[in-house]
Amino acid sequence: MPDTPARSSPLGPPALRTEDFDFALPARLVAQAPARPRDAARLLVVDPAGLRDQGMRDLPGLLGPGDVMVVNDTRVIPARLRGRRGEAAIEIMLNRADPDGSWEALVRNARRLRPGDSIVIEGAPGLPCRVLARDGGTARLDFGPDPAALAAALDRAGEIPLPPYIARPEGPRPEDREDYQTLFAARPGAVAAPTASLHFTPDLVAALEARGVRRATVTLHVGAGTFLPMRAEDPRAHRLHAEWGEVTEDAAALINAARPAGGRIVAIGTTALRLLETAALGGGDDLRPVRPFRGLTDIFLLPGHRFRAADLLLTNFHLPKSTLFMLVSAFAGTARMRAAYQHAIAQGYRFYSYGDGSLLHRAEEALADPRVGEGKGQAA
């Protein structure tokens, strides 16, 4: 399957404003470390009957035989590098590998760079790093022809790219390399973890399997754009960085077998949901919505989107005015999610990457309607 881009059409009602997705979040609720063990995290169930306080270990009882969990097997790489161009300090956040082997990167102090410049990487001075192009704070970098040399340099000199709201004044701690990696991580390429999967342990997976819940694996290499703030007053003016993803034929077949057999499709995390919805843009029907996909997606899911590819979403709690809070509002309903977040704050749930989880049932108004156009999606 060749790499092909997939884009969403502008979605959402005309009156959307970024301010509509703001809420007061006490700083003390932003988790600075994960629950130990991971599956000891709390779980807020959000369904049409209301809100229920449960725990992540209750998940097998909340799912059933024939349900299919869709997990993202991307693996976080130590994507933050520090270097110098002459006297200028340069900080590099790798974002996405291009087919020619070069990397798109977000660069701090990028104004000091010109095409053709070389950057000396701290801790890996022998690694070539040449600037091919620059556009604002984004650059395309060439690290030479040997991917293994870059991988070794990242392992030696790179830092795990923790989100800015996880306070590490001295840099990431040694335990963050393991804490910020999911049980399902297999394919290196992400610069942010699919954090809903951070809650899973071997015991929890075994309990789900014993319950008869099946698991489909997809890949979405989460990019650095997930950390960028929303600056536009109208969310529809915001553009997400494209990310590479793949839904194999085997994964699509397993996912599509769920509904005809009476099961549900359960997206584990917003990254899995975004990829599923991208694959659904390529065709399929309500019972079998997903087609194989391999390529880039920058789909942005806002209220008004008609979901086709998931019945439930397991996800963490997200920050005010973030693209991810907009996504969960699109999936479960804006009023319902406002009430859920007010409850979570009042009950002291822990937010974001290292925080607690929520299990969201899709709102009726977010059901797919085959008469509604979904825009152009291209999949192989």
C-alpha cells in the first residue's frame, strides 16, 4: 500500500469558538507521574445513563465478549536533541520521518538556521545533521544515509519528549523512559505516547482476553504537533501536523468483524480513534466501516463530525481549549463532556498524559449518517 495523504474537510457548526472549550483546571490535578501499578488509575465512565466512578481494573467488566479493542503500537523515540550551530544553541524536536530518510523537526532558535548549515549534536558530535530547508520554526534535517546511526545517537543523546506540563526542570528522569512507553509499543517513530494505553498491564490484558475481548493493532506515529497550543479563535482555522499511520488488512478485517457479530469497536486513545476515522473516510459501511490505510493524516475531529469507526473511546483527561478536548466533545457530546470534566475536577481525577482515564460512549448525535458527506479521504 503506497503512502497517501488523507485530510479532513472543515467540520463543525459555524458558531464554534475556541473559548467554548475552556474550563478552570487546578494545576495540582495535572499528573506528574503515573499511577503505580499502571492499572491502579481511576476510570470515569461516561454514558447516556450518567457518570460512574470506577477503576481501570474494572474495564473487563465494562466490555464484553466480541468487543474489539483497537490499540496503537507506536513506540516513543528519544526525539529531543540539543545542538549548536556556531555559538547558537539549537533545540530539535523530531516530528516525522519523510520517505527520503530526512526528518521534519520543530526547532527552537530556528531563525539562526539556513539551508546548508550543519548542526553539531551534543552527546553525538559524529552524527551528521544538515539543514535542507526551513519554514518558520520547522526545518527539514538530513542525518545521513544510515538510519541505525541516528537510532544509536538518539539512544545515547536524545531525551524522551515529555509534554511541557510534566515538570522536569532538570530534564526527564530515568524512569520516564519506561513510564512514557506503552505495553503495546513496538514500532518506533512517535514523539508522544498514545497515553490511554499507558494504563495497561499484562494482568489487565489477560483479564480482557479472558473476558473474550479481542485486540486489533494499528499504528499512528504521534507527532510533536500534539503539544502545540490552539491559537485560532475559530477551531476550524487550526491545522494539525500530518502524522503517519497504518491500518493493515488484517487489522481492518478484525475491526470490521465486531459489529456484525454483535460486538463493539473500542478505540483505545484519541490517536487510534483519529486513525480509524481516517480509514473510514476511504469507504465502508456502518457495520464494516474501516478500510486498510497507509499514509499521512491530519484529520481534526470537531463537534459536528459523524463518527463511523468506534462505539466507545478510552481516553485520558485533556487540557482546556485543546484539540483533544474538542475531539472528546465531538464524540460524547459537548454538554456531557463539560459535566464529566466538572465532576472529574470536583472528585480530584488526575489529568493528561500520566493521569486517570475515562470510558466514553458515543453520543447519539455523533452517530454516522450515510447521507452526510465526510469530505475527501484517500487510503490505499
